Amino acid sequence: MSEDLKTIKELADELGLAKQTVQYHLKFLPTENRQKNNSGSIVLNLEEQKFIKKRLTKIKKVTTDRKSTRKNEELSVNSLLLEQIKDLKNNRDKQLENKDKQLLQMQNLLDQQQ
């Protein structure tokens, strides 16, 4: 058998994918002149291997772009939430300061009454 022919399993192992993933992308290739080895397994020539690798690269790039976009969106949301938390803390501190002043005034008034 020629060196450049690979079974679906061999290509899947090389790419670190499941055999079913390679079979799925194989469906997009024409079935005529499909070669088989001595044991009856489908073998892929270099052109077919390149086609499948190219499809997987495109899918991986789109997936990576989506993940990157999602990550940027999450970072934006996180930044916004952190900013809101800072504002809430500042408001809380101001309210506590006002309450402390009110309590001090009330204490002074109570002391004056006695």
C-alpha cells in the first residue's frame, strides 16, 4: 500500500479526533473512486486528507473566533460589574458615614436631655 494512503482511523489518530468526526467530513467528498485496503477499510489519498484537514482548520478557526468574542464579551461584562460593585461600595461607605453622624447627633441630644 502506498505511503500517502491513510485509513480513517489513522487520520483521526493523527489529528487527535474521533473517527466519527473524520467520517462526518468524509461525507462531503465524492464517493466515486473511493479506495479500500486489503481488509476493506476506506483509505484516504493525500488530496482527501488535505480536504478534511482544511475543513477542520476552518471550523477550528471559527470556533476559536467565537470563543475569543465570547471571552471579550465576558471581560466587558466583568469590567462593568466590577465598576458597579465599586460604586455600590462607595455609596455604602457614604451612607454609613451619614448614619454615624446621625448617631452622634442623637447621642449628643440624648446627653443634653439628661
